[in-house]
Amino acid sequence: MKYFKYIALLLLVAVTMGSCDKKDVSYMAEPVDEGQMAYVQVGYYAPISTATTNNIYFVDINGVEYGNDGAAFLTTYNTVPGGGTNRYYAVPAGSINIKLHKRESDGNGGFNYPVVYDQSTTIQPGKRYCLYVHDFNQPPIPIEMSAAPEFGKGLDTDSVCRVQFVNLLYENGAPITDLVQYGLQDTETKEYSPVGNAVAFGEVTEWFMPIIHKTVFNSSGYQRRDVCLYRVDPVTHEIKERLFLDYWTWYIGRAYRQIAGGNIGGSPAIQLKQFTVE
């Protein structure tokens, strides 16, 4: 009986080895000409509520349709492509058209996907952009997504992260006419101070580098930082008032992009969204 077991085992090994034929592995990819292509994200920052009725189900970029197998693809105050950091669609540079499709019932148990946004803008080759949709009757704002700056190694438990801020705030149903200044609280004095440059609607700050003191010594290094947004006079550049308070846990070495949307003193309220770039 023991011999029959060994023979059966040898036959099984022989069959298994025979079925492992060498096969070539191929990947569905196309080479990209850096001189002709650009890279885009689409941001949905119209000052509307986060109700599911405002979800976008398909995004059309220059005739190429992107979706999520019938599920909501792009929600308010968010960006596609999602599912990872620093992801973009590669598209031919030049004029670029964006169409957004919502979903509505067809009355027979199915759905229609009408186009609710159809606008174009221009982008340059070899660059990375987020095309921010803020008004269904206006072209998207193409903001170049500059690379986060490099920095040297931190000492002991002190180091920095990198932050960039985009202003898409509305007020009284229109883009804010004042500048918006990002502010950061001092962890010891608890006083807020401006960091970075004040920006108009549709503008992005330069990168700034907050210091992060490790909350837990034996860790990768993170700390809660309290932040604010100021209203700044566009002529005198004086701070008028504090508009918004929030806090984030930032990690040493990371790069974050924050986008402010919504209505100042109205509905929907100010939304400050954060995305990890690196």
C-alpha cells in the first residue's frame, strides 16, 4: 500500500510540472509621448450640498468616458482619479473638454445619465493639472500641480511635512473677492499666524513646510496641527477676520494638498479637503 502512495504522488508531481508551461506576460499599456501629452485630474468643487443627487456617474475627458460600473464615480468636494495618491489621466495637451453626467430615473426602473456640465479649457504639454469645476456654466480652472519640494533629513524627533492650499471659496453665491490666507497655530503659544502667501479665488499657494514634533518618539512621526483660514483685503493685504478653524494630523515627510470650497457663512458650509500627494 505504501508503494502505491508513492507512485500516486510521483504521478501528481509529473502532471503538475507538465501543466506549468512557460507563458509570456503582457500588460495592456501604451507608451506616452511626454512632448505631446499632459496629465489631469478632475475636481468637483461646485458650492452645492453633498447629497447623493449631486453625485457624478460618468466623467468624459475629450470623448473618453470614465465611470465606476454604474456606481457614483465623483462626489462633491472630491477628485478623480481616486484610489491612490498622485494619480492622473494622460491626455493630449491643448484644448481639453470635460463633460459630467449625473443620474436620473427613466421612470421604468432604469436610469438616464444626462450631461450637466460641458466646458473646455487649455493645458500645456508635459505638465500636471487639476481641472477644478466650480460653476456648471464656467470652464474648469486648470491649476498646475507642482511637485512638492525636496528637503534634507530631520534631526532626532524634529522634521517637517509639506502643505499647499487651493482657494475655491464662494461667498453670497459667487467666488470670494477677497484674498484667503492660510494660518497655523503655534503649538506652545496657541496663537495663529499666517503661513504661505494669500491667494485669490482659483489660485494655489506656494508649498510651505510646517514643523512636525513627534507625538510618539518611537514612530514614523506625526502631530496634530490646528489651522485656520483668514480673509485678507486684496488692496491693503491686511487680515480682516478669521473665517474657519480646523485641525489635521500630519506626518513627517508627507506632502498634502488642501482645497477650500463651499460658501462662507452660508450653505453648504466651508469644506476643507485634504489629499496626500506624497
